[in-house]
Amino acid sequence: MAPRRASLAEIRGFYARQLASASQLNDPRLARIFELVPREAFLPPGPWKILVAERYLETPSADPAYLYQNTLVALDADRGINNGEPFLHASWIGAVAPQPGETITHIGAGTGYYSAILSMLVLPGGHLNAFEIHEELAEAARRNLVPFENASVIAGNAALLALPPSDLIYVNAGVIAPPKQWLVALRPGGRMIFPWRPSPAIGLAAIVTRVAVGFQFKPLMPAWFMPCVGASDSADGDVSPDHVGVWRTRSLRLKSEQAPNESATAIYEYVWFSAEPLPS
């Protein structure tokens, strides 16, 4: 007797359990949310292009079962824009632990899949602002997020715009240094998770937390994202870190509040990174 093929609901449920485990977050809501939000609703019509070893492979059909694995799926293959890797996002979500009532700013929202998940994690009472620079992706995100009443979409370059006051800023584009207005937008105790790309050879995810005396910095894991337009180019006078320096970094400082000193691991126009932790 041939084994029964798993239903899409079973496949989606197992995917959700894997993501909840990858998050290492003891939050029973997370598996349920990943199970409830259909990934295919936030993607172009199938068959889909899945990125493997820097090449796109097309799925044999438009069966959504192909989407419920740890894969990058093309949103715009010509520009290399993808719906991000689920296990990575699950681990990021676990690291920043969104809470009910919080306000999240999502930068680089694409067509809104992870925006939807984040918006559900801040219910009740929370709100999500999704920024997307590409107008056609922003318009798709608006359509896709209609059922998520606590989410709104802003089409524009978040590196140049003022952000709303935020408890969490979730960045899906590589930056050479966080723009000053992103740091200012963080509320006390607020977190920002972002891909730090100080050079083409270095990429890591990091969490910045606003504390009373500045911004704590915590390196997390290697991470590679497309560059953030307007926040990924070096300038004359910048001091870039080496591979050792990025992992030694423990705080981020505004130049307007403190001049760089011998603890600096990287220096930019408005901000600098330090190996010196902030007092607790």
C-alpha cells in the first residue's frame, strides 16, 4: 500500500513547528502564526523560482508545498530580490522577541510576508509600519496586508525618511551603519536588528538596544542581505572594521554625544562603533 501524501495543512504545520524551534523563543504563538500565514499569498503566482547556490531553480509546479521549506523564493529574480530564508527570520524574531502592544518598523518589507507575522506578534494593541523602497513591491504588500488591520505600508526609502517612534526596528537590507534617524526613533529599551555590511567581505546580523546611556550592540550571526539604498556606501573619512573588530563591537555611539576614542572598531559620519560595553 502506497504511503499517503501529506496534506498541505500537515506540511505547513510541520514547517511552523520547525520555525518555532529555530526561534528558540518560548512563545506558543509563534508556531501558530507561522502556520496561519500562508507564504504563497505573499509571492507571485507559481511555479516559483527558488535560489540554490546563487542560481534559481523553478519548482515543478505551482503546488504550495514547495514553499514550506527553508528556501529563498524570488520576488523579482531579475533584481535578485527574494522572500527571505525562514529559519533566519525565525531566529531573528526569537532574538528580539516582539511583544503585544509594541510598535514595529519593518525596513525592506518586500511583499509583506514577514511583516504579517511580525504584526500578529504585537497583537493586541501593537502596530507595524512596513517600509519598502520599490513601489511595485510596496503596492503588493499593501494588497497582501489588507487582512492585517494593525499593519500599514510606506513606499519610500527608509534611509532618507524619518521613522515613527519604535519599540523594534527590523531591517532587511544591509547597511554600512544605521542612519542617525533610525537610532533616534528607538524608544527607551527599543531594539533594532539589522544586517551590518561594513565591507563587501563582512556581513553579520546585530542587535542594537537603546539604554539610558546610549546603544548596546550585540553581534549575532553571519548574515548577507542586499545593500540598503542610501545607507550602504562608504564616505571619505570612514574607518571600517576588520573581521575581528565587528565581533568585538559592544556599543554604538553618536558622534554628537561622544567623540570616537581608542575603543573604536568603526567610525562613520554620525555614528561610531566601540569595543567598550556601556555601563549597565
